[in-house]
Amino acid sequence: VDHQKADWVIIHKQICQPLIPIRTSLPCGLSAKERKHGMDQLLERQEHIIALALAAARRFVGDGEHRKAVPAALCALRCSRDAYGPGSVRLVPAYLLLAEASTGAGDRPRASTCLSQAQWVVLRSPGCPAAVQAELHRSLGLFCVAEGNLEQALYHLANNIYLTSSTFGLKSLETSGGYFHMANVFFRQNKMDIANSLYAEV
């Protein structure tokens, strides 16, 4: 009951109305043009719900309320799966957000599963955008930090920096995030010269 109340307050209240037409079947006897129009509208509504759920989850993660972010991230993942299919690259942002929320909430097994799923989707998608791969490496790096595996974290964060700099440029805000997280790892390793150099780069 507590979980259902939390789910209602956190996300379901926002998406309840837009969900109604999504859960309603298209009437029989429609022409091909009407069916296509109906399917286009369905996808639009699904994308609207996904955007609402992702925004809510990001807001809660940003505020440090990771437990509240989990239902919203789960909703985004389910809706993304319905809209795009289980193997689509467009599921990766929801997987990564759910992994981050789960890590912050202390549910590392779920976070690990989400990251594995995201990695699997990226590996099976040869044309996967570098920006998505960069986000995956950032999330893997931060998870490794949470697990205390600092060397593996540096590997993933280095990949994140490489991919973001090749996509957005060396001096981009996206790249500075990777430098910042890598500096934090060197700080934890007591390698202050390298950490300070990276903080200065940020």
C-alpha cells in the first residue's frame, strides 16, 4: 500500500490522464490511413509520457531523492519498451536513469542489472550514437565508484571523456562532467596533483 501511494504521488498522478487513450484499442474497420494516423498519435502520447517520467526521475535524482526517482524511471522504461521495443537504443536513457536512482537508493543489484541491459542494447546496435555510448560509460564509471572499484571507474570515465570530446568538443560542458568525475576518483586515490589538474580543466 505504501509503495502504491508513493507511486501515485510521484508519477502516476501526472500520467494517468494521458495513459487512458494509450490503453484504449483502436476501433475495428479503420482504413490504412486512419490506422496510421492512430498509431502516430499513440506514439506521440507515449513519447509525451516518457518525457514526463524521465523529467520527474531526473528532478528527484538531482534533489538527492533517489527512492522517489525509482518509480518514475521504471515508468519511463516500461513506456519506452512499449513504444520502441525491447532492443531499441532509445531505452538506454531510461535504463541509465533507473540505474542511477537505484544506486542512490542502495539497490545495487537492480542498478547492475539495468547497466548490463543498457550495455547489451548498445553492443547490439552498431549505429549507436557516440553520445549514448558516452552516457553509458559515465554511468558505468559512477557505478564502479559506488562499488569501490576505482581503476575500472577510471577506465569508463576515460571512455566517457573520449566519446564526449569527439562528439561535442574538448571544451564542451558534456566533456567537463567526465573530467569532474575522474578528478573525484583521483582525489579518492590521494593523487592530488592529477585531481587538481582535472578540476582546473573543469
